[in-house]
Amino acid sequence: MSNRSSNQLVVPQATAALDQMKYEVAQELGIAIPQDGYYGNMTTKDAGSIGGSITRRLVQMAQQSLSSRQ
């Protein structure tokens, strides 16, 4: 069994862009991101809303990228 976490980024250089997207999505949804970095007090619903919105954006970006190649 591998010790590799499924949360590791395939492209580590994307960390800053993903963090920025997280803050933008949270702001659009009206959800406050903890300034101290501790997410233990954030509700599961809020965290899921942010993650779901990020996933939708990333899928949309990939679809646009793929469609522009053709």
C-alpha cells in the first residue's frame, strides 16, 4: 500500500492559484475562510460548498481548454 496521499498536487506549482481560487469562491459564497488556517470550526456544508464550486470551475476550465484545441 502506498503512503502517497490522494490530496497531493500533481502540479505543485498550482498551489498558489488553487489557494487564490479557494478565497475567491468563499468570498462569492459569503463564507469566511479562517485567517489562522484552522478549518476545524468550519461547517462541513460550507467546506463542501467551496470544494464543489472549485471542482465545477476546474472542470469548466478543462472543458474550455479541450474545446479550444479542436
